[in-house]
Amino acid sequence: MTNNNRTIIEVHALQTTAPGNLNRDDTGSPKSVVYGGALRTRVSSQAWKRQTRLAFNELLDPKDLGLRTKRVVEVLRDKILELDENADAEAAATVAETIFANGAGIKLAAPRAKKDRENEDVERLQQPGYLLFIGNRQFEKLAEVGVKALQEDDPVAAIKAEKKEIKKIVADERAIDVALFGRMVADDTDLNVDAAAQVAHAISVQEIEPESDFFTAVDDVKNTAEDETDAGAAMLGDVEFNAATFYRYANVDADRLRDTLGDTQATAEAVKAFVQAFVTSVPQGKINSFAHATLPELVYVTVRDSQAVNLIGAFERPVEPDYVEHATKALVKREQEFERAYDVTPVKAWVVRIGEDTETADALAENVSLSEALTDLAGVVSSRLDQE
């Protein structure tokens, strides 16, 4: 296979969770998929991407991140009022709507009215028909445009005159999470951002059978009342759950990420944050009921210069107990076979693992801590990108 000197970072992980319902379908059951002729439990890529993105708040400067919301007019109005405390709130809202509708070319409409809504002001502000992903720095720059427009005799006309600049602000997206996960704007494809990261649906390496937890909720007052002849449950119900060892996979195209962020060091730090957030995050579905948060038994991080390689095929045949041990051996075998057949051997790789069941993975790379792997990874990415 031809080496085109790309820099693609991959994360492969085996993670056993406690019994739980991490990611529900429309009926409340754990999501599933039939793979290799066997029923597997599944966690959607969206569920794990959201938790990864939320983890960024602890790892990165909030100014380097974005907001994904329909309430962009509300956010921009509030930022305008923060910059100009003397501005009229209604005028600021009009300016915010004009910036998005006439400046950025985003179609807005009044949201559907809801009864008994406490904040009537939010309800009347217009919204796009879809979630819009915009960086915090972009919001700040748009707010500056809004404050400047409010100082003019005709703020709306002033904004329309700045249409080119407004478009440039929105399009010049340097927010790390926007660059990683991308943005699609239905009203103007020029505002789209190609995602640099790909996240696969996590599926169990073993076949699973759905289970159901029957629960009761006891009324504390009723249970202690002397005159009550029935001290039974006040509520009955059931919830489906399962337990599994998941294979998780994601990759980042560092070259594409740098094209969006425009800076090698920022790209290296973004890759480092993504890997850490992806590895350590867990979807929160019914977590208070199951406390299913765990960390992976095995993490295999690679830097490839050819193409991304998902190793899910290692588990096309469901593994047997002990799941972690057998899944590790299957993953190692699949990686080695791909390297031999297709010349996709990583230019650098790291293994982060716990326990004896994952010892086989040491054949792939040096066994290090996650912090050591992340530090080394950032250096490798930075060095490779600087050489291009």
C-alpha cells in the first residue's frame, strides 16, 4: 500500500461496563445490533461523542470550544448585553436575529409556542430549524459586530453592510470541538466544517440476552403510618439492562484537523484532548440506577500514515468467556494480520492496559500509562505535521 504520509490517530478500546442501560432506543431498551449472526448490545456513536465533547470542558479552555444549540439568537443577545450593559435588551435581540438571518444567511423562525413556559422572552426569540454549532470565540466576535451596529442610527442596515465580515467570522471556525465533529449548515454549505474525527458505534464482543429489572418504589409515609393496612409498594415497574465488554473505536485525521484549526500545536493538543476524553468518558443513560461507569481494560492507540483501520472484524464471531482475555487475543491477531496483508503497520503505537487478561496486547506496542501515551502522542503528531 502506498505511503502518502498522512497522520491518522486511532483509538481501539475494550471496556467492560457494569450492568446498565447506557444508551436507550425509542422503547427504553438498550440499543442493539445483530452482528456475525448474534445479538449484541450497542452504544451509538452520538452518545459517546456527546460525553467526549462534555469532557472537553475539563480539559480545554472554554474559549476554544463551541456551543451546539438552536438558541443562537438568545446566546448572541446575551453576549451583546455583556459587552454593552447600557444596550436595550429588545434592540440587542433584534440585532442578534439580523446578524444570523441577514448576515450569516441562516433561516430563522419563531419557535412553536409552549404553554406555561416560565421564560416567555426565550420563547419569542427566533431560532434556526436545526442545531447550530458555533465556537465561543465566534460568538464573541459576532457580539462585537452587534455592539457596533447598535451605535448606528440604523442597526439593521449596519449589519447588512457587514454581511461579508459576518460570513467570514462564522465560516472561520477554530473551535476545537467543531473542527473535530464537524458542522452542517443546511442554509449555506459554505459554512460547513468537515469533521476530522470519526467515532464508531460501540458493540459488545459477546452475544447478549436482554434482561429486565423489576423494581418497586415504597412510599415512606405510607410505609410508617400506623393506620395503613397495606404497606406495599406505591409504584411498580421494570427496566431492561445488560452487561457487556465493548469494543470501541475512533480515529482523527490530524491533517484535516490542522487545516481547520490552522495551527500545528493547537492540533496536537486537540488530538491529545480527544483521545483522553474519548477513553475516559462514559454515556450517562440511567447511570444513577446502575452506576455503570468504568475505565477500559485495554486501550490501543496508533498513528498510521496510510489509512484508518477499524478492527471490529475481530469480533465477527462472538468471543467466549473470559471475554476480556479472548477479546484481547482476537484484537491482537486481527491487527497483526492486517499489518502483514496490507502494510498498515503504525508508525507509532501505545498500549494502555490493566490485568493479566490483556497481556497479549504487549506484542503490539510498549505498555505505558495513559498520561505517558498522551504526552508522547502529542509530540509525534506535532513533529509529523511540522515535517509536511
